[in-house]
Amino acid sequence: MVKVLFVCSQNKLRSPTAEQVFSGYADVEVSSAGLNHDAEVPLSAELVEWADTIFVMEKAHANKLRAKFRAQLKRQNVICLNIPDQFAYMDPALVRILEEKVPRYLPALRKE
């Protein structure tokens, strides 16, 4: 079982969409969180430690993640998807981008 965490700023649009899209895949456990203190689900040290792979939406998220959770980032792969904050929740264009980008980093992904 691979544990995948999707991170954006507010955990309202991009990362929850990614969590929803990949929640139906076999052998993958997914979660999402936001880096801002007022995010829907604020990123915690426990979530960072839980994850095997962390996908961030923007380079700024990767920088903030590494600065704030340096002690917890030991074995996790941190991957920037370069997805700008211009999509609504479950926007078909966002779903398409996620389905194109994420599986190349998780070769074992397959829908249940």
C-alpha cells in the first residue's frame, strides 16, 4: 500500500480534487491537506510522516513544505505537479491534468 498526500494552499480545490480522483485506485491510500493555517485540513507533521509520496501543486508549496516540516521529511518523495490555482473543484481540465501527471510517478496505479 502506497500512501499518497496531495498538498495545495487551502485544501479546497486542487488537492481535494486529486484525493477524490485517486481514491478509487487499488493499493493506494490518499489524503490531502493545505499549507495555509486556515486550510480546510491544515497540513500536520503527522500527515507528512504518514505519506510515502507528497505531491504539491506549485513550487512555492514545495519550498514551504520543506521549510516547515524539514524534521518530518526523511523518506518521502516530494513531487511538484506545477498546477496553477485556476481550477474549480473537480474541474474536468484539472482532473485530466492530474490523470496525466500523477501516474508517471506511481507506476503501480490501477483503478479498482
